[in-house]
Amino acid sequence: MHRLELTEEEVEAIQLLGREVASRHGSVEEDDFLDSASTYAQELPRRIRRFLNAFRLMEPSGVCVISGYPVDDAKIGKTPAHWRKEPGSSATLEEEVFLNLCGALLGDAIAWAHQRDGLICQDLVPIESHKEEMLGSGSERDLVWHTEDARYSYRGDYIGLMCLRNPDAVPTTFTSIDEVRLDPDRIEVLFEPRFVFRPDPSHPTDNKREKAPVLFGDPGSPYVRFDPYSMDRPETEEARSAMDYLIRAIDENLTGVALLPGECLFIDNYKAVHGRSSFKARFDGTDRWLKRINIARDLRKSRSLRKAPASRMLL
Ligand SMILES: [Fe+2]
């Protein structure tokens, strides 16, 4: 995997920058912070900037990890019982700043107005009443692999995850499409706009659909948009068979990484599908806790859905 291990000097520089930014902004949800994130990000150590720039530009891998940021388990407090934020300042603001500044090297963070109150930086924690559900807040069922927000043309280009706590080493699963050996004759139909994408369960108030291809871009190294769990079964046998072929090929290549506290995982949402293995949550403040952001490379593309040029909220 494409991985960067931070040095002690780099960690010190990141913490200094994180504290300064956190003292200027009460929250990473503030417009002021979001407008300045890419400026602050230029002060991150050069190795991080070079690493994420290469990930963005060269597409060496569907996922990458930055490890070595220390998380103080006592300071961050208990794993919250819900993603809805408590009023007041966050005990994890410096961690949120680090994740967001790394993300700002890949693009601009976005949020959906109809998902999780439009939060930019979301807590991925198990919720007791969701434990049987196919959601990021579920636990007892595998979160089946998917492209994030596959139904939407304006979905993020990247997902950033930062692990704060993962005591049971629950893997985040993924398959990079470049790792899958695809038979060109079997996938031709997947490049045609014959596949119907429905909103996934994390967008409960949306009921629109979008017809699009599953694979696009360079046929030799395609981009992928695929979420069989939230897609219609195609009408033709040819399309069904191609879809099943790709499902099997992705399943066979599915791998995973159990993130450690402080590790940031960036998933290229065009080059990899991702999911999560099931786990037994305790709901006692000690469970797995990740922060998540969604990043668009070109905010301008979704201008028709946003109120202002710099607004991050997709309506
Ligand atoms: Fe996801």
C-alpha cells in the first residue's frame, strides 16, 4: 500500500500548526476554517505535500495511509454514542484539523445537505439502534463494499478517514480496481450508461436515480462507480452478467486495513471501492471511532447545487 510514516520532527511541526489553527477556529465546520484550509495545508511538512500530491496526480494506488500521528486516548474522551455533535468545543479538534488539512491537499471538503445534518467532518461510530443496518453507523452486518455516494455525479473524489480508536482491529475493506485483472470482452458493456444508481441508505430523503456507466475513463486503467447494493438489476442478460462478473472480480480482490489510532486513510473514490467488516460493538464509550471527510477535486463542477462559489454544501 502507498504509505507514509511520519518522523518525530514532522509530528512536532504538524502539532504546532494544528494547535495554532485550532486556536484561531473553534470548529472545522466554520466557513472561515474551510476557506483557509488549503492555505494552512501549505504549511504541512513537505513530505506530506509531496506524498498526497503524487497520490492525486499519478494515481499510484486506490488508497494511501499516513501513519504516526499520536492520539492521546485519554484526551479525546469517550467514543460518542451518536454522530450528532454535542454543543461546545470538540476534544478532537486538533485531529480534525490534521485530517482536514491533509484533505485540502487533495481538494475541497464537501457535504450533502440531506446527509448527517450537512456535517463536513463526521464521526464514524457504532450507534446501538443502527447495529443491524447497512450504514457507517451499523456494526453487526458487514458494510458491503461500495463507491461512496455512487448515485451522485458530484460525489467526492476522495474519502479521508482518520482513526481515533479501533480496539478490536476492525478492518476497513477495499479493492483497488487496478488490482483486478479484467477481461476486456466481459467489461465492455460496463462502459455504457445502462446502469441505474439509487440513493444508498445514508441518503434516506432522496429518491432520485441516475443512469450511468459503471466503468469510465481509460479502458486500460478504468475509473469505477459501483454500489450493487444500491443499484437496480439491469434489464438485459448481457448487462446483468457483466455486473456479476465485476462483483465477483472485486470480491476476489477484497483486502483490508485495520487502522491504528492516528492513521489517516485516503480512498480514491474513482479507483477503489471500500466497506467495513462487521464487529461486536460495546456501546460503552470504548468502541471504534473514525473521523470522515469527503473531498471534491473540482468544487466548481457542482456549482448548480451550491449557494455560493465557496459553499461546501451540496443541496
Ligand atoms: Fe462508504
